[in-house]
Amino acid sequence: MARLVVQVPHQVGQEAASQRLREAAGQVERQYAAQVSELVQQWNGHSLDFSFRTYGLRFQGTLAVEHQQVHVHCNLPLAAVMFKSQIERVMRDELGKILQT
């Protein structure tokens, strides 16, 4: 497995960023229900442990909300490694939209 690491800065504070991401997680779950299965989300304070399956591939990782930055660490299945840069870009863009002031 390859490791994906994405860091996204924000200026909304830790509480607001966590709240926005919790709300967005619910929207993503509904929006991509046809493509995503076995979705597990476990929030512990400002950290999220997640896993899901899409297109037969299992993804697992963590998201940590800090005061000025969000860190995502995810294990990529080997079949997804060739899409790593695309996945990073989409994650960075989508998290940026959620966290913009």
C-alpha cells in the first residue's frame, strides 16, 4: 500500500473547521452513496478515522483538524497508486472549499 498525505491550511479555527467537516461528511455520504460502500466514520474530538470501499478498492485513513491546518493520511491500495496525484488534488480542492472563510 502507498501512503497519501494531504495538508490543507485554513483560517476558521479548529472548532469551526471540525464542524464544517462533520457536516460535509454527511453530505458526501449521501451524494456518493451509489459509488461508496462500507463507509465507516468515527470522530474522536477533532480527529476522524475513516474507511470505505469504492470500485472494489478499500481506503482507510485519518483526518486531523488542527488550529490552522487539516492533515489527511490515507492508505492507498496498489491499484489506486497511479491516480495518487489526482486524488491528492481533488482532496485538497474539496477540503479547501469546505474550509474557506
